[in-house]
Amino acid sequence: MHADETHAWTPHDAQLGEVSLHFLRGRNRQGPPVMLVHGWPEFSRTWRKNLPALAERYDVVAPDLRGFGRSSKPGHVCPPQVYADDLLALADHLGGQPDGASWAGAFTVIGHDVGAFVGQMLARAHPERVRGLFFFNCPYDGIGGRWLQHGQFREIWYQTFHQMEWAAEIVGTSRDTCRTYLSHFLRHWSHDPHAFDEDLEAWVDNFLQPGALQGGFNWYRSIAEERRRAIAGEAPAPQVIHVPAYVLWGRHDPVLRSEWTDGLEDYFSALTIELAESAGHFVHFEQPDLANDRMLAFLERVHARAPGPS
């Protein structure tokens, strides 16, 4: 990691009931609040190429979701909505600080993969607290049965594997086994298979922390029943999200396929969709200049709008 990146943020921890959330914070103290939410296999470091640019104008926090990174790793599996509740609790915690009043109101959520799904849950449960949504490669219920069609199971096998009681033990047998497992996804899902080469050992260090592999895998246990209903066509009718939303989706993602953007407009009433033509699953990391440009432009538009009634 480059020195100019590490100087752009400071690490923090917030005790929020049963969990402590670790987060990075980079801020313009006069800037509106923005929360960056990672996916799997990621943690807050995944935003290292984005946080410095955003923090020049905004008050930016990048938490590790529960079970991930340096956040608490409860031994039990919780409903998926709890991950969204944690983010709201973090915003409330920040809003209660002497210099964090803006967090007591609405903030923008930028999410990738799991983080994009959690962001949708937050926006549906607490629309008054979400100013805007910016997502990279965004799972949503409208993907439905396509998770399993046209040979796609060969790309999502890991979601079932992660639900096995012995999965974390196998992956964490040694540093080499952990590195081999993580590098498969970081290389196979990226359009440039070498995009994470500089960071791979930091990823291994992170997921070899006690409980970190299982903590990440627990997301897939948490979401399993909701995913099953979506695949079976049993998901409830979409609750449309009305806040401004922008999706920047990597064209070459093998696990969240870019053609799956076709149903997003049923779930968002004010949506812009763009494909990142030279990226795979990790647009923010593979094409950070493009990602930063689009995020900053979106944030400028969202925060130029007069806030609606709360």
C-alpha cells in the first residue's frame, strides 16, 4: 500500500451493542457523509484506491462488516437484515459524536457485491436515512433462477461450500491453502488477473485472523434462504427503492454477469446503469480512476439536490 494512501485515513472502532465495527475514516470535515461497504472476499482495505479521492470532499467511512476484517466475529449466524442494522447503528454512533452531526441525517451508501445487497436492505428499511446509492456489480433478487442457468453453478459453487461446517477449517489449514483459495477468486473474477497481486498477502493476513474466514462465510449461511426463494421464483414482489441510484457494473464479471443488469429498473425508480468495459467483478479496484470519477460525479449530483422531507 502506498504511503499517500495510508495517510488519507485513520482506523477506528465503534462498540455497537453486541458487535464492535472496525472502520477506516478519511474526511473533509465540512463534507457530507458517505459510507463504503465491501463485498466478499474483501474488507475495508478494498477501498484503498478510492477513499483518498472521496475524502478530499466528503466525510467517508469504510467499515468492516460484522464477521469481516477487524470487526467482531459473533459465533452465531444472524438474519441478513442485521448487517444493514449494523451500518445504521454505526451512522448513529458517528452522529452522536461532537463533530459528526451530519451522520445523524441521511448519508450516501457506496457498496460492492455483498455491500450492495446490504445497502439495498438499508435503503428499504430506512429510506429517510439514505441520500443516494452507488453500487458496483450488484446482487439483487431479480437475478432469480439465472444463478443456476447456463452452467452458472460452476461460478457460484463457493456459496454452497461456505455453508459447510468444515469449510473454514479446510481453507484455513495453512497460509498456502488460504492464499490459494482467495487468489482463485481475486484472479478469476478480475478482468486483469494480476490486479490484486500487490495486495494478495494482505488479503491472506486478513482472512487468517481468528474467526475471519468463518465470519465471511457466515454471510452465505445468513442469505441462503432468501437466495433459495429468489432462485425458485418465490421472492416477494420488489419493494422499489426511490432514492437516486447509480450502478457501475464490470462487463467481464463471471460470477455477477453484466447481462443481469436487465432487471434492475424494476427495483429502482431513479437509476442510471453503466458498464465498465475493462473490468470484471472489482470495478472500484480494477479501474479506480473510472470508479472515482463516476462516484464523485454522482455524489455531486446527489448533494446538489435539496434534501427531501424527513
